[in-house]
Amino acid sequence: MVLNYIWISLVIIAIAAAFIRFCIDGDASILGSLVDSTFSSAKNGFEISLYLTGVLSLWLGIMRVGEKSGAVGALSRIVSPFFVKIFPGIPKGHKSFGSIVMNLSANMLGLDNAATPMGLRAMKEMQELNDKKDTATNAQIMFLVLNTSGLTLIPISIIAYRTQCGAANPTDVFLPILITTFFSTMAGLIATAIVQKINLINKVVLAYIGGVSLLVAILLYCISGLEPSKVEYISNVSSALILLSIILCFVLLGLFRKVNVYDAFIEGAKEGFSTAIQIIPFLIAILVAVGLFRASGALDIMIDGIRWVVGLFTTDTRFVDALPTAFMKPLSGSGARGFMIESMNTYGADSFVGRLSCLFQGAADTTFYILAVYFGSVGIKNTRHAVGCGLFADLAGIVAAVVICGLFFS
């Protein structure tokens, strides 16, 4: 429903703005460029979806190998002590923990569409413990906030879009996105814990959060004094090593467990193909709307207004051009994706704006969409503090993305 209103609003505003400009200037090319943008955007959307088919098939195949080899199960056991503390309403060993881990694991790998089925299953399993079926439990809200905070280990889709848009090194945003999502996730976790009165000051939670925080702090300290070219080199090398290490570990563990790795990969890859096909109409629809919005000049008017306000406080206003992606992200993932692609096509995939748009896309998830789909799947109407905590995580991610992008790509 939200995406419907967004799409209609973008199209109506764009066409109205174009007609107003035509009436004032009398330039027929304004209307012509608006029509041309619909065809070019549709073509661009199909080409991107076609390329995405290969990437999704690859990584969903690898994910299936990880599932069958027991790698995902091992991850579940590793994080189980932490989950028990932040989900006190779920009994230890409850079946929902497996679905939660699978969902968050798919999100961390950047496989949004693969994560949704496991997320819906987790919500239904947690709903079995819910005494008030129309009101969200603390555990369900915590799960939703962790989803909306967008913790991403490997932003596969973003890397694929950067490749399609001509980035020299599509993986150079890997490390910045990882750090950015860490801050948004921590903000969402802490905000939710405060509201739910969950004690995060205990040995288990501090060990997990403290360990990850220490690694991120050390990383930021090490790169803060380096030249941008060296920071970019570190990001490129670490991205490649981590991606290749995950593939190697999944395959070797599958061989050790005597899993038919090839068949498991094919099984997952088939799901990737069907997922990519389903994306095509949605991506074309939103890219056409965003293309109209930009071609009409409405986007430029909005950005210029924001830049004027920001210019009252600072001289560096480069980040403003990437803000449409950040504004759209809580409302619509496909809408934000459209603005991200549009930014890379307009300013260049390796520009500051292009990279920052990718960080905004990877910094958080679609808060309102996730709330609507996940809560709607189990009939929850009273979402309590889920929206507030989710939007707080989004805001933390936006601020962190601007700072981190400045450190890595200034």
C-alpha cells in the first residue's frame, strides 16, 4: 500500500512539474524528455534485472550449500547465547531461533528476497507464544528492529548493481557498508532494549557486542590516519578475501559432511532465477517513476532546497545529492534501489554521491514495508514501539553512512 502511494505520487508530481515548466517556458523538449525517460528507464530496469539473475542464482546456490553443510546451523549455535539474552520472551531452544538466525543470515549476505520467507516463518513461530494475537510481543518487535536496521555482511545486490552501472571495483563499498550497518544495528538494539527494559549489561551480551565493537573501533582507528587510496585498497582486498573465504568454507564443509555440493548449489540457484524474474516488473515500475521524477526537474528542485538549508551550516554539501535514497529507504526498498541506480547513472558509480547512495541503501532496511508484511502475516495491528525504534535505527544509519563515506572516499 505504501509503495502504491509512493509510485502514484512520483508520477503525478513529475508530470505536473513538466506541464508547469512547459507552460512557463513553452519548450516542447521538456515533454519529449519525459517520454524518453520512460523508455530508457524501462530498458535499464530490464537489463539490471537480467544481470541480477546471475548474481542471485550464484549466491542463493552458495547459501543452500551453507545450509546443507551445516554452516548455517553452526552459526545458529554460535549466536544462540546472545539471542537468548535479547529475546527473553522466547524459551531457550525454541524453534523460532533457527528461523531468526536463517533470516538474519540471509540479510547479512544481502539476499533480501531469500530472507523474507524465513522472516515470515519466524514471526509465525513467535506468534505461537503470543497471548494477545493482535499486539506485537517484545520478541517480535526486537526481531523487526534488527531486520529494519539492515545488518549486512555481504551486500550482494548492491555489488551487482554497481557492476551493472560500470564501477571500476564494485566491491569497494563492502567494508564501509559493513561498518555503517553495525552502527544502525547497535542503535536499533540499544533503543529497543531501553524501551523493553532488557539488561544489556551482562557478561554474554557485553562479550558479543563488546567484541564486535572493539573490532570496528580498531578498524576505524587504523584507517582514520591513512590516505584515501590506501583505505580503498584495504577495502578492496578485505572484501575479496572475505567473499572467497565464505565460498571456500561452505564448499569444504560440504565435502567434509559428504554433501552433494553441486546438487545443493543447483537447487539454490534455481530459486535465485525465479526470484530475479519476480523482481523485473517491480524494478521497472519504480525506475520509470524515479526517471520521470528526475527528468521533470522535480527532484532537482527538492535537492536544491535541501542543499540551501544544509549550506547554512556547512560548506560540504556533496552528500545532499544522495539523500533521496536515504529518504526512500524506510518506505520502499525498490524505490530506494531506483534512486541508488539513478544516482550511479547520473553521477557515476565511483563518484562520492554514487557510493554514498550505496551506503544508504545498505545501511538500513525498509522499515514500513517490513512492519506491514511481517506483522500483517500474523494479524498484528498494535505495533507498539516498533516504528519508533526502527526509524531511530534508520537515522543512525544515515548519519553513520555520511561519516563513513567521508572517511573512505573523501
